[in-house]
Amino acid sequence: MNKATLVLADGTFFEGSSFGAEGETIGEVVFNTSITGYQEILTDASYKGQIVTMTYTQMGNYGVNREDVESLGGPKAEGFIVKEYLGFPSNWRSIMSLGEYLRENGIVGIEGIDTRALTRHLRNRGAQMGIIATGEKDPAELLQRVREHPGISSFDFVTKVTTGEPYSWEDPCWRGCPVEKGKTALAVTVYDFGVKLNILRNMVEADFEVTVVPATTPAEEVLEGKPDGVVLSNGPGDPQSVTYGVESARKLIGKVPVLGICLGHQILGLAMGGRTYKLKFGHHGGNHPVKDLATGRVEITSQNHNYCVDIHSLRGQAVLTHRNLYDGTEEGMQHTELPVFSVQHHPEAGPGPNDSTHLFRRFRQMIEGKTR
């Protein structure tokens, strides 16, 4: 393996070995606490603009398969950081190694560094821009390049990952997701801000007829199709950069039941006149406890976000429904009068636990008028 170097914007650097594509990549360095699911993580469009560090020590042991993808068109993460890469996978579904997958898709990877030290550094200092470069490189030159980068908040990554044309989705969860089916199919339109395919699969499992539309689709065009409900999907970057999505959400509220997930949740908050704020190092992983404030139930959730909605900025319009038990941050809200609710975490998992998949059934019940 060739040498690879990781340099952070604060001057910290790590030296390891390359196990993906050769070259350089710049992105915001974050860490993910999931033990498995690296293929789903790499293909999650919400990671566009970011370099992902896995806190679990070994990656690659089960290879890569055809099914465990969360977006169309291959991986979206800018780079991949692991402690130990295992290049000899053993799994009946595997079609290639993780390293081959990264090389095939042009993703730079680095292994053999102290990921625990890197994670502690990011927790203490916060997520920051970084660069991975393969081969013999001068860390000082790499530091200069990463410091010249304007940061991911300067970009609208949604336009880079959304679909170019509307399409229908009919595939259910291939493993069978624990979502109770309804009796009659309802039509739902999903705004693709970087939608995870497991959201679409779970919508099908909940007996929805799913149509996916580009992120820039005007609300008037969606309403002309007379959907029974609208979903604002997850996606990458700063929600304040997605002005067209905020405008569409503003026009949809009160006209049709709306469910927001992750970035869609943040867009709803902005559409109602609220504020969003950036977390110090974000929430990324499959083991985050979230409390449902109405039932008192604690669910272990999958998460991938750097921003949150300030629920206090929506006083009188929305109430807090879910709270993160790690740091107390907002994880869900519901409009005080209209059929609109949203969550910051990922009820579809992929990867992660299925504790929150009942929220797709709740959305169906909201549309049917059984709940608000």
C-alpha cells in the first residue's frame, strides 16, 4: 500500500496507508460510531462534502454487495478513514472488497492511523475541514490547501446529489422492514434533497405509491399532482443554502400533510420562520438514544446531521416531540395545528436499528386523519 496523509485545518496530521483511490480529497472530517454498515454510509448522499472516520477498529471484513446502497450512482462521501482495513472479505453476498469499491468509484481512503485519537480530537476541537493525499506529500503544502478551502457551508451540495428527473419507486425492503402495511395505497411525493433509498423502501412497505421529484421542483407543480402527502428527505450540507427547498416547504404547509426527515426537518423549521444552528461535531452513527416526549419511550436511532432546529425560535408554531439523550438537542417537532411533523434522526436506518420505523406508519395515519 502507498503512503497516505491526513491533514486537518488546525494543523494536526496523521500518516497512514492508502487503500482506496489514489489522489487527494478535501472535506469536512466527521466520525461515525456505527460498527457495521460502511457501504450504506459511503452511499448516503448526506455525506456529500464530508470525509468519514469510522470509530470501530476494523472495516472491510464482509466486503461490498449489490443491495446495501443508499443512493443511486455510487458513493457520495468525499473520503474514508479507518483504523484497520481488511482486504480479504468473507460473506456470501460480497462481490468485491471495500478497497476495490473505493478505487472503482474514485474515493480516497486512508488506514493505519489512530482513529481513537482523531475522534477525541474532533470531539474536543469540533468537526473541521481536512485533506487526504496519497503518496509522498508535504504536510505544510496540504495544510495550506485545506485552509484555502471556503468550507462546506459555502456550497449547495443538494444540487449535486438530487435526481435530474422525477421517477416512481416500487421496491420494498429486501429484508422486510418491520412496518405495518395499510389497506389502501396512498400517493406520496418525496422531495429528493439526497434521499436515502431506505426511506423509499419503507414508504413502499407502509403501502405508499412513491414518486420522487428533484429538489428544485416548485410546490405548485407538486400540488397539481394531488398527492396525499409530501416527504422532505434527508440531504447534505447547511439547510440555509437550500433556499428553494425552504420556499417549497413554506407553500406546502397547510396544503398537504408533510413529513420531514433530517435535512427535511431543518428545512421545515426554516420554512416556519425558525432558526437552525450547527453542532460542534455532529451526530453520525447508529447508537443514539432519542426520547419520545409524548410516550416516554426511548429509541436507539440512526443519525447523520451537523445542524439542528432551534425549537425556541418556533414558539407558538411547533412543539418539541423528541429529544436526544446524549446532549439534549432537538430531535423532532410537530406543528401545533396542521398535519406536519418531522424528525432529525433517520427512522429508515440503513444502517442502524429499526426502533423508529413506526414513524412511517404514523405519517400514514396522519394522512388518513387518525392522528395529527
